[in-house]
Amino acid sequence: MQHPKLQNYLSRLQHSVGSSHLWLDEEGRARGRYFNASLTSAFQAIRAGDDQRILAYEAYARSYDPGDQGLNIWKLLEYVANDDESVELDRLCRLLHTLNFYRQVQEPAQELYLSVHSRLLAAVEGNHGMAFRRILDALEIPHEQIILQLPLITPSQRWVLTHVAENYRRNGFRIGVNASSLEQAADLLDRIRPDAIKLDVSVANDAAAQISLLQRADQAQCNIIFRRIENEARLLSLQQANDTASPYLVQGFLFDLPRATLAEHTAQTAATSHANPSQTAAVELPG
């Protein structure tokens, strides 16, 4: 870890007790408390489509489990929490993920994808991202390496997504979006000008449209990420359809499961196997 201010903060957290809002456990993981649940982070690698090199990680909120088999906390709490409580949970998770990622990462060029919950789009008043940027600055963590990933939207939410994206961008963050189709991805590329677009590999069913999207995204310096790649057949189909020099990224259970520990130790094995088959927290919670 190359962030001395973060190291000092984590050292203070080690002296917190389990009843605190935020603490480090005996394994060094940052954990938080929300309602009666103990939360922590899991990370899944995002890889280059050609050789499966790890370029980034996506963070997920999980209930704590010593065997690294925690449950998706949003599925547990989303329907019992109101909007304000969901915003608080979203902010707590973002802080947890930042601590748990940067205490481990050795390669300063790797990026971190943090999801923004759909309730945060409309529930937050004022300047989206300003408080989170203050935290990163205080811990001397480079905000340029963090991509804030905005959720799928309905047609009526188009203006909200544009507004929130511009707010985050003004605070220096890079923006990721989710698309439900190749057509929506093309629209978001033009309208939001994101740094990344995520698509389920299941919608990658039109080779000509995919190649066009990849070429346009490459020109716009936007990463296209195909997710939920669960087997070799899906990867091979994607590679054959994307018969183009334009780059793309991949993510899925074929390569790794979300885990508390970063997947760097198994990165070389994965690349060989799958390449081209032929309350110390005085820190304010982020906004």
C-alpha cells in the first residue's frame, strides 16, 4: 500500500471495537455496521478481453462471513430501508470499498468501480460526489482511478442520470453506466459521454452492432465491459463476434468469484487458461 494517510487512518481503526460504526477486524478487513448487519467488501476483477489481464476491480457489499461467503447486502436490506437509510448504506459501502481496496492494491494504475444505488440518483440533494471527493483527498487516494458506476435507468430517468453524471464529473470523478442493450449503450455513449459502459454478455447478439459500438467507444476513450461471462462458450462466442481490433473488457464467474482478497495472485493462471481459446471514523461519509 502506497498511501501513508490511509495507513494512518487504518491504524486508528484497528483500535475501534466491534460495536463501532466502522472498524478493522483481526484479518485487517474494514467492516461496518448497518442495522444489525456486519458489512464488508468483495471484489471481482475486470479484465482485458484479449488476454484477460486484470485492469480493474468492481466492489460489492457483502455481509461478513469468515469463509468469504457473505450475502448480497442490498438484497437483504433494500426493501426494509427507506430512501434516507438506503443513501446512508450506499455511502457506507463506498467508504468500506475504498478502504478495503486501497489497503491491498499494489499496482497504482488499477482502477476501482464503485456502484451508485438507484435511490441515490433522486434522493441526494446538492452536489453529488463532493463529500466523497473530500474523503479521498483527506486520505490522499487518487480520485482519477475511481469510476462511479451509475445504475440502469428507465426512460423517465434520463434527465436524472445526465444531471447526476455531470455533478460527479464536476467533482473530478470518472463515470460508468449500465446499459440493457446495444442500442441503449450507443445512446449513453453519445449523451452521457461515460468512461465505461457495462453490458450483460447475453445482449451481445448482433456482431455488426457490437463492432460499431466498440469502434465508436474506442474513439471516445470509453471502455465497453461485457459482464456475466460464466463459461468458455460465452467467452468464445463474444470473441468471435467481436472480430475487431477495438478493445473491450470482460468480467464474470469464468475468471473469478467476488472475494475479499484481490485476485492478483491468480491473475497469471487465469490469463493462461482463458486467453483466446482456439467509530474512529471521523471521516465524513461520502455523498
